[in-house]
Amino acid sequence: MANREDVRDKAGREDVRGTSGTTARARNGQRTRSGQSDTQIPIARMRDGVSTNGATGGDERLANGLGWFSIGLGLAQIVAPGSVARLIGVNDDTGSRSLMRAIGIREIATGVGILSKPRPAGWVRARVGGDLMDLTLLGAAMRADDTQKGKVAFATAAVLGVTALDVICSERLGDKASRLPAARAREGAKMHVAKAITIRTSPEQLYTFWREFSNLPRFMYHLQEVRVINERRSHWVARAPAGSSVEWDAEITEDRPNERIAWRSLPDADVKNFGSVEFRAAPRGRGTEVHVELHYDPPGGKLGAIVAKLMGEDPARQIGDDLRRLKQVIETGEVVRSDATVVGQGVGYLRQRPAQPPRREEITQALQEARL
């Protein structure tokens, strides 16, 4: 069952229920012969925007996946080198264990490098170099007399598959990073997030709703408060990992009614950041595309960014969820919560998804986060 939080947009749109946790029907739309609305509104249809390095969200997810794969494989090679050696068909001896641990250290280093860099193309290329080294070692194992050829062949095929992913990801990230304007690279922000979503309403309504900054905490659950100081300045309070909070003053740097709002933090901010939101008419009258970009220096630097990801405070994920909630607020007048939402607003909530009961481990993790 979906619990509902009454949040109505400024247009006073009639309350709408989601169907199966994935779509909502406008009550005031045209009715079909069956008596149902002929207007279906996807609640979570979203696409990733282009990041600072020019990579699409899919490229970034692939890079992050390769980074976590490196760390997991490296830990296995360090903790259980003998088991990994036997798995790939080589002898479990002192030399093999030492080599496995050395490769494990390399894997962890590249994984951390990928996850900690806003533009990880270089670290993904390092993975390609490591793959070539692994293939060379497996080739030597295949020629040896005391190895299990079947397992070595299987391991070689697996490494070839991973190598293909590494090469594809490296080329995409490297090619698109070259398109990064030099001026933007000198802005000083270490991390970057870009997301976009299509919402069925006009650019004018979305601009008006967003420009009233006090509305932002209604769908941005990491924000505790946005207090308007004057026409161009505002004070922001946001939640941070481990139950802490950060504050800063921001000023508007560009304001084009119904088109674009840009802002930046003032010099004494806890979190230095700048960003923008653009409202573009979607093709064929399908509403408005909302494009959000955020550049920021995470508390604690790059290490802080990694810790935030481990604790479920990844800004890329947060902004993606925020835009889905904005879509719900504008299109349906409320934020729909599925059974997967086990904790209150802003703390420990699980990633949005079609309504389904949460797994036991998800409940445990969310409750642990809420106690921090």
C-alpha cells in the first residue's frame, strides 16, 4: 500500500492516486468509454543529463560499477588469495598468493580512483592496463603444465569480457571529457551532478514553483530549510552524512523568467557550490524538460564524497530522487510513498522504486542510518 503525503502544487491541482506505484491518472482529464482517464502520467520517467566530463549517466554508472567491481575483486584477492588462485585454475602456492595480493592492491587502488574522481577516464584506462597484465599472466598459466586448462580458459574469457567494458567506458569518458570547456574546469568545484526529467506542465508553472525557494524542501529531502533573505540572496540548511548539517548563503547569478535560474554559494559557505536549473519545452507538447546541474566541493573533500556514497548520501542519487518527487508534486499534487519508504522525510529513506515490500536487510540498513 502506498502512503500519501499531501503536498499540493500552486495551481491547486486535484489530488491524484498512483496506480500500481508507477503511474497516475489525472482525474480531471478526458474520460474513455471505460470511464477511466485517457491521460497516463509516468511518475518516475527520468533520464540522466550530461556530466562535467561530457559522459552520460549511463557512462557514469558503468564507471562506478567497474570501480566497485575492482574494490570487491581486490578485497577477495587480498583476503582469500588461495581460493581465487584455485578458482582460476592455477596452483595455490606461496608465489601465487603473493601475486594475487599484489593484484588485489592494484584493483582496490583503481577502484578508489574511479569512485573518487569526477572525471575518472584516466583511472578506467588504468583498469585496461591491468586487464592486459592479467591476460598476459593467464596466457602464461595456459602454457604451463601444472594448471587446470578449463578453469584458466574460463577465467581468460571473463577477463576479456571485462576488458571490453573497460575499453568502451574508457573511450566514452575520454572522448567526451575532451569537450569540457576549460573555463568550467577552472571553476574549482570538484564534483558534478547533472540530471534531467520531463514533467507534464508548462515552463511558466515550473519556473514559478522553483523560484519560490521555500518550496524546494518539499521535494528535496536533503534540504532542511531555504530562507529567502532578499530578492537575490537566500540561506540554505542541508543534511549531511552521520546526522550532521551544513549551512551556506547563496546568491542568484542569472534569472531568466520561465527559462533558467543559476546560483552560487557565497565565499564563506560550508559547502562551496554553484548550479543551475533550466526549463525547456518538451517536443510535441509533452510538457517541460527540467535540467539540473550542480557543482560542489563535498565536506571532507574526495574522501568525504566516497564516505557519503557508502552511507547512502550520494548527491547524484539524491537529486535524481528529488526530481522524481518534483514530478509527483507538480503532476499529482502529492508525493507518493511506497512500502519501501520505512523512515520519515529526509532520513534513511530507501531509493524510490515501484511499490513493493522492502527486504529485511533494507529495513535494517535504513533504521541503522536513521540512528546515526
